[in-house]
Amino acid sequence: MKFNRRRLILGLYVLALIVITEFVAGYFKLPAWPAYVAWVLFFGEHMNPTRAPHILVGAAVGIGLLLLAPIAIGLLAQITGAEWGRLIYILAAVYAIFAFGEMIPVILNNFTFMFFTVGGLALAAPKPNPTLWLFMEAAGGGLLIGATIIVGRILGPVPAPAATH
């Protein structure tokens, strides 16, 4: 195993972006998690710039589904009761993601599902604000992904890992 100079430099760059993000988010009292989750998903896509729209739009739709939830669940609750209304909404949202994801993959995808799920959990946090999450995912995640694309282009392609037997 040998050191990969590009990975070492990229690692330092990632640390610098975390420090900057923490200071900016802390100063403005913004939740950093939506930007970080978008960024991690970008890394999971091997920093492929063509996947950035799928991540950012899909994530925004996932948070949008959370913003729509109180209205939809409220309407469903009048017919089915609160618990069933909540369950029906969750099932409908997840079904839409899976059933129509291949037809509109930039909008409904795994990233939509991830943010719908994680955002739903985050709603239990004190003072949840899905509108602010949407801003942080789009703006913060977009900035982190964009900056990573730029640095990746400056550093050049990643050498293929050595085959192990």
C-alpha cells in the first residue's frame, strides 16, 4: 500500500471545508447536516459531477415531501384518523419514489428517499425547520459539491486502486 498524494491533499481540503462550514453555520445558527449529507452522498457517487443534480434535486424533493406532510396528513387524518393519515402519507411518498424513480430519476431517487427518511427523523429534534434544511441542502450542499468538483479537476484524475488478490 502506498500513499496517494491526491487523496492526501483532498483529505486536507475536506477538513478545511468542514472548518469553514462549521464556522459559517455556527455564526448564522444554521443546521449544517443537510449540506453534509448531500456532500457525503456526492462522495458515495465517486465525486461524479454528473450525479450532483440527482443528489441536490432529489434531496430537495425529499425535504419538500416533509414540508408537504403536515398538509397532506391533516387532510388524510380527517378521513382516516391521525395515525392512519401519517402512515398513508409515508407509504404514498415512498411508493412514488420507487414506482416513478426510473421515469423521473433526477427528481425521485435514492437521495429523495434518504432526505425524506433522515429529515423525518430530524423533525423530532428541538425546533425543526425543514425550510431552512432545504436552503442548507441546496446552497450548502451545492457549494460543498461544487468546491469538491473544482478541487478534483485541479488535482486531476484519481489513480485506480491497485488490485488486491
